[in-house]
Amino acid sequence: MRELTPDTITDAVLDQMATTPDPRMREVMASAVKHLHAFARDVNLTPAEWIKGIEFMTAVGKICTPARQECILLSDTLGLSAFVNGLHDNTAVEEGTHTSLLGPFFRETTPRLAAGSQIAGTVKPGSECVLYGRVSDVNGRPLANATVSIWQTGADGLYDIQENAASVDYRGVFTTDADGVYLLRTVKPIGYSIPMDGPVGAMVRAQARHAMRPAHIHFLVGAPGYRELVTALYLRDDPHLEDDVVFGSSGDLAVDITPNDPACPIKGLPSIRFDMRLSRESAVDKISGRVGADPSAILKPAAGAGNGHSPASAPAAS
């Protein structure tokens, strides 16, 4: 019988898992075991620390609900979501608009709205602005009938799903016109703190980090034959543009609010223009999915994890 020691147990585990029929699962799990064992060896992990880690992961799972995805938040704050996004970007057949994080507050079931509609249920004086832009391919050819799903926080820095799992506010799905233009009214986004009342918040505080995300608006854009785009615009003047707690912001996605943009389709309001370019879809895109998903879908395995290529389904509240 093989003597199991810290020097031999890694190979013993790999030998047992070598019978895994799925080659990709075999590859991923073998690498995970090697890195986990190497991590424990590197820090000389103690039993008390190991239990503490298990308690932390248990708490992360327990706080998840159909309206809250603490596991995605953990991935975001560790930079893993942004890292996986970057790996996914490298598989594109051509360079379109850079991606950003889907985040833990996306919802598949979002209302479809007419061009020019206001997505905010409450608009405070002076906060309204126009959001518009053109969706095109990488060569600038406009993409008509592209689907543009948009969501953001309200004036209190919270998403609708955080306040009431049944409510739908500050989000909508739009369709581009013949020139590839999308158009809506919204309110100026503000920077906000990630949820700090759970285990991820406790981790961030223990690391003496701030918890702020720069002001942004999320996008999920799709068109037949093109790679689904998960991205976001960020306000250039936000003080946390360069140190986003979830590592989602970047300079090439930064925009300004323009007081009197002559090109804005709706006059009399400040506006944000955000153009997006979609890469052609490849065979890899059909199976790779997206980084993040609707929290309610993740908790319903039979319904799938929301990794399809339609940015939104029929109007409803999840």
C-alpha cells in the first residue's frame, strides 16, 4: 500500500481521477488539485486555517439567494471574473469593444422597451440624461435589430433586485434601428459600494480595501452571427475609475456626460454616447458561455445557468 505523505498525496489523487471520462473535466480538475495542494504547501496551511477557509466558503454559499449571488461577488473581488473575461477576450476572432463584468445583478427577464424610453421609475430633477450610441461590426458596418440589454443602480446606489427581488427598475432591453442606433433615457449613474453585509464584505474589510465601484452602466449586446458582448461604460471623472474593487473598469470604456451634444437624438438633456463594435461569432463562442449569470438561474440547475446567447427573454419579473 502506498504511503500517503505531503510529498505523495497529490499524485495519489491525480491517479484516482485519471479515469474521468470527460477529457476537459479531467484536465481542469487535475490542474485544480495540483494548484490547491501547491497553495497549501506554499503557505504551510494549518488545520485551523483550513477550517476557517471552509467556514468562509460555507458562509458565501449560504447567503446566496435568487436575488443575491455572493459567489460571483467573491470571484469579482478576487479579480478572477476579470481574469476569465480577459482569457475569453483572447479567443475572439477579431477585436471588438472590450468586455467588462456582467456582475451579480444581471437578470435574463427584463422588459423590452421602445427607443427613447426612460428606464428609471423615479427621476430626480437634474439627474436625467440620454444614453445612445451605434452598434456595428468591427469594420463600422451598423448592425440593425441588435439587442441591447442595459441595467444600472438607482439614485441610492442599489440595484432593483437588491431592494425587492420582484421589482424591475433601472433596466430595459432595446433594439437598434436600421442605422444600428440604440436610444434611451436614464439617470446619471453614481459610484457605489459593493454589498458589505456578507462574508465577502468582511474579507474586503479585513484586507483594508475600499469597497467602491466607479459609476457605470452595464450592457449585454447580441446580434445573430456575432459574439455576445458583455461590457459597461464608466464615467471618466469618477475617483475610483482606476481602483475599482472588482477590477472591471478600464480607460477604453470611460465616457463623459456631454451637456449639449449636437448629435444627440433627444435635445435639451445632457447625454452619454457609447458606441460598440461586435466581433463575429466563432465556434468557441457557442460553447464558452459568459462570465456571470442571473442569480435566480444559478440556483435552478434544471433551468440552466443563463449562459445562452439571447441577452433577454420575455418581459417579466424574476
